[in-house]
Amino acid sequence: MANRSSKSHRSSSRSSSGKRSRRSHSSASHKSSSSRRKYGPKAKSKMKKVMHEYKHGKLKSGGRRKVKSRKQAIAIGMSEARRSGAKVPARKKAA
């Protein structure tokens, strides 16, 4: 019982601090915007397949050359996921 009272005492002292309350307010709004998932389960499975091929040296770019760059492998996986209709964020536009 003594532990509980000390915990409640700590939490009440935190809430009285102005800095703490501002931080928790900003993080609360951040959490609500990032709670939805950016990538769907279909995209995850597609990326898993592509990265497996890349790691085993089987992934090819355009059906000809082997992919040697991890970044390129990720780009291919994202592209394939988009084509299959998976939930994936849109490509970034070149500036």
C-alpha cells in the first residue's frame, strides 16, 4: 500500500509542472495522427518476398540484371506492392 501512495504522489507532482503538461499535450496529438498504419499486410508480404529474393541473389531489375543495391530492392518491392493494390504511401515526387 505504501508503494501505491508514493506512485500517486509522483504522478501528481509531474502534472503540476508546466513543462510536463505541454510535452504530454504535443505527444498526445502526435500519437493520434500516427496511430493508423502506413503499410498494409499485403505490402508487408510483398516486401518480405522481394527482400528474400534480394538476399539470396535472385532479384532482378527489369528481368535482366541482378539487383545489388538494398535501396533499389526496397524500391522494387514498394513498386510491386503498389501495382498489386496494397496500402502503400504514394511515391515522393522529384523536386
